Amino acid sequence: MTRRVAICAVAQTTYERSKWYQRMQGMALEVVEQLIQATGLDFEEDTGINQVVTVSDDVFDARTISDGAMTDVVGAHYRTEEKVSQDGAQAVYYALSVILSGHHDVVMIVGHCKESQPTSRNLVTHMAFDPFFTRPVGLDYLAAAGLQAQAYMAKSKVSDKQLADVVVRARKNAAKNPKIADLKQITAQEVLASPIWADPIRELMAYPISDGSVGLILASEERAKKLTDKPVWITGVGNCYDGFFLGDRDLAGNFALKRAAQKAYRMAGINDVKTQVDLFEISDQYAYQLPMWAEGLGLCADNAGGAWLSNGGPDKARVNLSGGVLAGNPMILGGLVRVAEAALQLRGEAGARQVDGAKRAVAQGLTGPAGQLQTVVVLER
Amino acid sequence: MKKNRNVGIIGIGQTRHSSHREDVNQPEMIHEAITLALEDAKMTMDNVDCIVHGNMELFEMIHQPDMWHVISDGAYGKPGLRLTTGGTTGATLVCGADTLVASGLHDVVLAVGFEKLQEGHTTGGITNMADPLWGRELQTGALTGMTADAVIEEFGEKRAKHAAMKMRVIMDKHAMLNPLAHRRFGFTDDMIPTMIDNVPPLVGELRIVHMCSQSDGACAMIFASEEVAKKRCPNPAWVMDHITIHREETFNLFGNVEEMTTMRYAAKKLFERNGITNPRKQIDVFEMYDPSSWWGLDWIREFLLLEGDEHLKMVEDEEIAINGSFPINPSGGVVATNPIGATAMIRVAEAALQIRGMAGEHQVKKDVNLALASGFGGTLWTVLVLLSKNPPKLTEK
Amino acid sequence: MTMTEETNVKQNLIVLRQILEIPQHFSTGPIMGRFLKELRDNKRIMANRCPKCGRFHLPPREVCAICRARSGEFIEVGPEGVIQSYDLVYYASPDPLTGQARQAPYTTVNVLLDGVQGKDTLWHLLNETDPAKIRRGLRVRAVFNEERTGSIFDIKYFDIIDNK
């Protein structure tokens, strides 16, 4: 890369089951105000924030051009705003390219979503399937995940009990995360007793419906050094699409994630992720995805997810100390929250979750059915 | 413009645009455009590093359609991105592709924008952009007569109505030269008085004939780094600059602007930073996003930073005609063809065709060195893209 | 088959017709919530003001887009005002909230309410569809429903009142 780009500030609302008391605008404004407060930036032409990359989804928001509601609160009145309508880690990729291109030196990313607004999250994701073959079969992202979970658990010898432990661990970690509100601590038995949603995924193995907003300020090296004394450099990024029809894919094969990770690691100069990265923020929308994406990221060998879990792999590699998506982030913001949490760790601002001396982190996000599109970001201090 | 490296457009493909492409589904339709773009660039999918995809999904109600479209857009095993900004989407995809190549992250980026408006209800889909708590039961899609009223108030009913209809006829004459255009009626000047009196109104003085099409169609463009472009293409169109300007939503969506219009603001900034002091002379052709003839007419003044009735004269004297001094929309424009997610990209594609001398029957005869393309959408947002025949000189990074 | 034979074979294309529906819970938040509450409980139309430039926002909004400052106090405006612009809609388009086609013609109107500083108008229906009777500059007054629910349509429509 010709220029270096850093994250200069991170802001999040809390994530709740229902922010009934706020609209999208209110949530995003909280985030924008925190970012402005942290950096002292304004929106002056040429010197302030002139480019905003938003993250939202028209179907979740039930609003065509869902960024149309946000122009004023993100400060984009008579400025540039562009919407990424995929997982927010994609917005980090795009904002990075905006600065690398030279077109802008400072970019603000703001994402929002209220999964509590539609009466059924599954109806929304059901719309992602084609009208001719996959919709009539009744697929939505939950059902697709169920199919993937079956394939993966068989291949990597992961048991229901191990997944229950993943959930318990996620909530224990989330208890140290002030942004995670209203999430009860539970036992493995409670997880295993919760109703089946899409075999083998049980209710408590799925990420809870969540509302919230998250944002970042990215800047070129020159600007970053003036905006913060703790710039977090984005040293690698990679993304990759898998096929669409589930039958075309090796559902447990991590095709897309491996390629995305390899690209990001090559860019960042990582050749042994197990020893060269201090912590990982993985988007585990469902418990089985924690070991599965760990395999794709190279944290353990292929088919060794079950063994990795048994040997305390997640704790040893400092995976999802934030609680992960399992603790409750809107699906479309999952990867962006992972980047935010990783950045907080590298800035030493992770409070009770802090990994001492963390220097390098990997964050991952996914979009689409059964993680069809994967995005990996490498961050360094 | 500060830019890491230059970006050239080396491949362009469009489907034939139509009211009902019932012979293809969405992936098949975009595949047509992508195949044509690859053929134009003399490339295969293997040469493409990244796919940038966009549309306005609430028309077809497919959530995250780029997932399904992997079966036909070549994104399998590759990086990609989805950008969606309403009507400006196509132009945002151009900005995104240009940005990704200029950044150095990718050398060759394929951008594809599309819409299958017959798979949904266009006006209903646009009305859905309104706030559900106050505007959604009042908005009528993109239909408004307020601009017509303003033009009529400023210039008098007779002159205003004639100019808007003349604009419409000129656009149709251009569309008749574009075999891909959706609506090609064969209007002639002597039909103008009858049309003014007899065409049914949609909203106020906005009549059916003034309003843009609702089309099915796709557009694909291939963007390459300077090195790749020069090696592979004898005549790239170079991306010189682009700018996006948004505006807050208010009760009065389509007018009553507090500051200057985003069109004028964007044009001012773009021209200033590219040494354009006389756009009418220095820009050779303009593909303007004209959602209606009234808006098209009004915005000539905004984009060219004119005052008074200069823009009406440009229409009345046919300066905007294909062989006029300042041709606008030699393709026929948005009134002729409007697959919304592709429309703003088609403006850039058509401008690029003009620069490359590849617009066939609707090629302007004069030398085209600098071309301008605009995108429109949202709450009166503007995207402007400036293309040049010669690679731009890069300023200091 | 020869080319001619191929082109003469008719294809039966498969077309699927569906109506898709996802019910929503829209939050009003504190700002719109206050606006709608005042309509319902007090038959008052409230704007909020930018503490920096002083312009009124209607609908009330979280921030002033120009000053990029959080909006300030709520102030009652109207219920009368002046027509700034209007649209006579002849085209019966569907309403995405109900799926039903609207009754046309209808008139939407942008009213600059008495007391508003700045140009923000209120967008609503006008109780008149005869173009000969409508023009900019007419004074209008909001007519409230007897039964109100906390909706923009607690105002039934605007009536044209006699010019002064």
C-alpha cells in the first residue's frame, strides 16, 4: 500500500433487544457525537469530514434508500455519503480504498440497524433467496445456517454440548462489555434445553435480535497522527464470495473465508496467524460459526474445530473477548463491531476485556446465507 | 484531483433496455451486460479482480441480490462490494470502482448496475423512501409538478411549456438514434403544440410524456489501472474526477432548497478543481440524469452555472441537440431509458462511449475530449463524473 | 432446426406473481414522538429550533443539517399558514404501507406555517382538488380529527380560508 491508513476513533451505542425509545437517527447521532468528541473533527470543506460511508440495509429498515434518513445526522448535508449495504466490515474495506485512492484523507463510517423493527428477522433474510427455487423451499439465513451447522459439526466433530459452552463463554465475556445490555448469564443446560430453531441450531445458540449503531473515523497517516495518539493501522484486508445455491457449495469448506484471510494476511505480512496475532474478533452469528470461522482463519487445522474447542482454543487465542456477535449485534453490523472491538483492544481501551500489550488483531465479518461473503481485516498498533 | 493512480474505462456493456425483459431473470439479464463489457475490453472473467454491484433492492424485493447474482456476475471466488444510494447508485458504482482501482487494491474492477422495474411497482418503491411517520402516505414516487410550476412562474406558461416539450422531443430524437434505448417514439417538432394540450397529466403540469421511463436493463463497465488500460485498450475513457453531494430530507422533498441546489454546488466544486471556467465551451458533451423534461430543463441552468433564461435558449435554439454546440444526452437520456439501478451508470457509460468514439449512430460529430455525466436520486442528491480522452495529470498526492 | 424454425417456436415463460409483506414496528423516538404526541393530545403543531442559526425544523429533527448541532427547543407553530407550493396528483399510485391504491385526484401542499423562522414547510393534504381554486399564497388552516391517534393524519387536511 502506498499510504498508511489508521482508525482514529471508535464509537458504539449499547446493543439492546429493542431500542424502542429511539429512531435510527437518534442511534446514529450518538455515535457521530462520540466520534466528533474524540477527534475534534468538524465537517469543514477540505479539512473536516467530507466523506461518510454508511452501513444499513433497505429491507431491514423497510425503507428504500435507507441512508436518506441519515444525511443530516451524519453531517453529510452538502457533503459526500455513500452506503455499503453489506456487513459493515465491507465499509472498512471501502473506506480504506477511499483514503488509499487519495480522494479523501478522512472518512467517517456510521452503521445502524434495528432488527426489532421488522416483526420477523427471518422474513427479511428469506427475501435474500431467489423467487424460483430457494424461496419456495422456505430458506432464510437461519435455515441455511442450520444446514451448514449440520455439515460442519459432522466434519469437525463438534458436539451440541461444546456449542452450549461456546454460548456460555460468549455471555461471560459480554458481561465485561459495557456495550452489551440486557443479556442474561445462562448455563449450558439452559442452552441445550432451548427450543430448536433450525436443527441443530437452538434458540440460545443464535445471536439475539439486536438494535444499535457503530462508527469509526479512518484517516491517512498524516492526519491520523494529529487526530489521535493511538492510531490503529489497517495493514491487511481481504474479501471473497462463495457460490449462492447451497447445493453448489462445500458448506463446511470455508472456501470464501480462507481466500479472504489469505489475502488479508499476505497484505499484512502474516505467515503464522497462531503466533503473530494477539487477538481475534470473529463474527459468530450462531455458536457453530465460532469454531468454523476459526478454521477458516487458520486458528486451527481443517476439521479440528471440535478439538480446538476442547483444548481451550478460544481462550488461548483470545477470541471474542467482546462477546462476539453471539452477545447481540445486528447482523449487518457484526463485522464492523468486530473491527471496533479489535481497535479498542489495540488502543488499550478495552477495560475489563483488555489483552495486555495487544499489538495485532484480526477481525472478520460475513454477509449473506451461511457466510457466503467473508471479509477479513488486520489491524496493528 | 488528488489521486494515487489513473483509472481508465476499457469495457462497456448494456442490455437493450425495455419495459419487460420477461425473457430473462435478474442474473441472466446482468450477465448479458457483463458479457458485452468483457467482449468490449477483450477480457474474460479471469482478468477481473473485483466486482462492484448495486441496484435499488426494494423494487424487486430481493434482499442482498448480489448473493444470488454470483451465479452470473463472476464474483464466485473473488472480492466484491455492494453500494446502494438510490437513483444515484449507478454513478456511485462508478465512483466506487474508480476508487478501488485508484487505491491500488485492485487493478481491474467490474461494476454492474441493474434494475428489473417490471418485477415491482416503481412509484410505490420510490414512495417507500419516505419516512413512514410523515411522508410515506403523501409522496407519489418521484412525481412532482412543483418544478414545472416554478419554471412556468419564472418564464410564463407558454414559453415554459414549449421549452419543456421541446426538450422532450430533442431527447426522443436522440433516442431514435440509440438502438438500446427503451422508449423511442419518433416525436417531431410539429407535434409539440398537440402534446402540450393533450397528453394526460400525472401531477400538475408534469405529464406522462415528460416523465422518465420505467425500464428493465443492466449496465456493466470495466475499470482498469493506467498500466493495464494502456496495455489492453487503444482508447480508454479516463476518469478525471467525481463528486457526490447529498442533502437532508425535509417535508419539501423536491424543492424549497435552503442553500443552492446540489447540482449547482457539485458542478461549482468539480469545475473549480479541474480548471473548468467555461463549462459550455470546455465540456464537449453532457449525459445528464433527466428524470423528467422539467427537471432536465431546469438543471441545465444549475449544472452549467447559468443565470436568467440562457438554458431555455439553449433548448429553443437546439444547442443541446446532438450536433449542437453543447449536446445533452445523445443517448436519449433517462426519459427514454430508466432501469434505475443502472441509469446513473448508463450516463457515465454513454459519456465514455462518446469519448471513445464508439457511440455509433448517436455519436456526436465534434471532437470529444471532456465529457460530463450526472447521477440523481435520494432527496435531490447529485453525483457528477468527469471523463477525459487523455489520461489526467495527477497532482501531488 | 433452421433459424426460421427456431424463431417460430413459442416459449411459455414462467412468471411468478406474489405479494410480499413484512409487518413493522416503527419507533417514533423522542423527537417525532413529541411532535405526534402534541398533535394527538393538544392539537398543536410543533417545530424545533436550531440553537445556532435559529431556523425552525418541520418536521422536528434531531439535528440542524447546516449547523450540525443538536436541535433545541420545541415551539408551537400554525395552525394557519400560507401555501408555498402544491401538487395536484392525478395518478393513483399504491401506498406501500397499505398496499392499496390511493384515491386520485388529491392535492398535497407545502405550507409555511405562521411563526416558522426559515423555509421549512409542513407537507400535508389540501381539502381541494379544483386547480382553479388553488394557488400559491393562499392562507390555509389545519383541520384536526376529533379522534386522534398520534399520527400525521391527526390533522385531517388543510382548508383554504378566506383571503384577507
